[in-house]
Amino acid sequence: MAGRRAARPEEHRHPHRHGVRAGVRLHPRLRRRHRDGVQLARHGQADHREHHRARPAGDGRLPHPRRAALRGDQPRGGTDLWLPGPARAAEGRRVSGTALAEGWREYRRSPVAVAALLVVLAIVALALLAPWIAPQDPYDQAGLDLFDARLPPGEVGSGGYAHWLGTDNAGRDLFSAILYGLRLSLTISVSAGLVALALGTAIGLSAAYYGGWFGALAMRVVDLQLSLPAILLALVLVAMLGQGVLQLMAALVAAQYAYFARTAYGAASAERRKDYIEAALSTPLSGRRVLLRHLLPNTLPPLIVVVTVQIATAISLEATLSFLGLGLPITQPSLGLLISNGFQFLLSGRYWISVYPGITLMVTVLAINLVGDQLRQVLNPKRRR
């Protein structure tokens, strides 16, 4: 080495060590370590509260709810400002959207369930659009021709159009009859399922929330009804009430509400013992508010699964009752009645009268059950954890 360099002098010299400059002076109004320099009050207003410039009108303020949401110096096309509201409002919407996206991501992992969902949507669309898709109104008795009875598939009838699925013994176009039968069966089963859901959920939640003798009595009645086969109970009720759409719906509701009541009671009883319900009960909230705003939303996932399964069960029950001649009248053929009309012709070679409605019924019930099974996997709380 050519030589060792001299040490670099300190950049900030300590005043006590080098006596070159004066030490840092504290402001006389600051406190010292002996706390004998506390700032004292003076006469007059503080400096930072005086001599403020006048603020322009409307500068930095929220817009009036009934006026334009943008300030004058902002470009048009911007987003509106948020109005004052609860702090959790936006967060709740974001969480709900995320939960739906996550649920759909879990659901579509099963290709079979996705295919079943597409089949269900297609069946519902065909049932809703039946008056515009079907070439014939099977409920119009004046438009039926007995000369068109039991025509094979693809045969052209007296109406001048081809019956792609054939006709039944009354001359109805089977394609039209299946579409209208689907519409009627779905209407009855979905309506009965929703009414049974509302009734059973109300009974189960009330029994779990209030408990006591009311809860015990309600659940014993539900258990007694669950011990009976649903088809047997529906048969007895239809025989007592008679034929008709409303009578059949009433029988299906009475046969199915117990499943929803038992499911709601089990889910609500588990939620009733949790801390958030106890915390809600310790506040001045009414019992109805706690029941509807806190307890009900947390019991919906298992009920959603049950309602999908029970809708498929209701379709099967309605078809069974109509097949036995106890459901709908012959002027309103559903899938079960269409199967019954062609049952006597199975061995005579006219298979299409019963086979095509039977395949439609089987595909509908199977697709709804597959959707419900996948929903049970998605909404399972143990899986979500």
C-alpha cells in the first residue's frame, strides 16, 4: 500500500468535545428534564387558528343527494361518490360476491353436476316456452282428432305437420303433451316445495328458538309424520280432498313440510347455542329480529339442499298420484298421466306413448337430484372450513 490514509474527521462534531460551535439550544418554552419549562398560556388566540384564507363554496364537500355527483372542475363520465352509509355495506357486497364466485368455482369442479344444471335449465326453458314451441295445445279438446290417435313417431297427422314423437290414444301430439306436462308438473312441484319450505322453516326455527313445551310438542308431531311414508300420506290426503291442482298441491305440502321442519330445527338448534346469538339476545333487539336477521340466514344452506331434493320428490309423487288416477283430471295430462295412458299399449308395439314421457320424467328427476347432491357438497360447512 502506498500509505495509510488519515482518518476522516467527524461530520457532525459534538459541541462539548470540540468547542467549535455552540450547542443546540432548546426553545425556552419547551419542557426540560426537570419539567420546569412547561409552556405557559399567553394572551390572545393561537397562531395556527388565525389568518385562514377563505375556502371557496363547495370545495371538498360531498354533493347534495339530488344534485350532480361530480364537482364542476371534474371531467364527465366519472363514478358517483358514495353517500354516507354503514361502514360494512360495501364490504358485505364484496364478501357476498366473493362467496358466490367461490361457490360456483366449487360447483363446476364436477362436470356431471354442470351437465345436470344445463339439463335442468333447458327443461325449465322448454316448459316456460311450451305455448310458443309446441305445435298443438293438448288441453284443447276441440282441437283433437281421434283419427290421429296412436300414430307412430314421424307420422303426418290431419293437421298437416309431422308428429315427431307420435300421438297418444286421444290424438294428442306427444311432443306438445310432454312440454305442457312438464310445465304443469314443475309448476305444481315447485309451488308445493316453496310453500312446504316456508311452513317447515317457520315451525323448525320457532321450535329451536323458543324451545320448551312448544318446541318439544312441534318436533314430536314432525317426528310422527316422518315415520309415515310420504306416498301413503299423499294418497290419503288426495283421496279426502279430491282431484285438482290445488288439492294436489295441498297434499304435497302436507307430505313434505316435515322434512324442512326437521332440517331447520337441527340447524337452528346448533346455531342457537353459539356466542353471536347470545350476544344478540343481550341487546335490546326484539326476538323476531334476532330470529329473522341472525338465526335464519345461517340455517339456509342445508335448507337449499333439501328444497332441491324435495322438488324432485314432489315431481315423482305427483307423477305417481296421476299414474294411479288420483292426481290431475284427464283433461290436464301431466307426465304421470301420459305414462298411464300408454301403459296398456306397451305390449301391443305402441311403446312411444309411455316410453317418451317416462324418459322425460326420469331425466328431470335425475338431473335435479344431481344438482342437489353437488349443492350439498358445496354448502357443506365442514368442507368450507
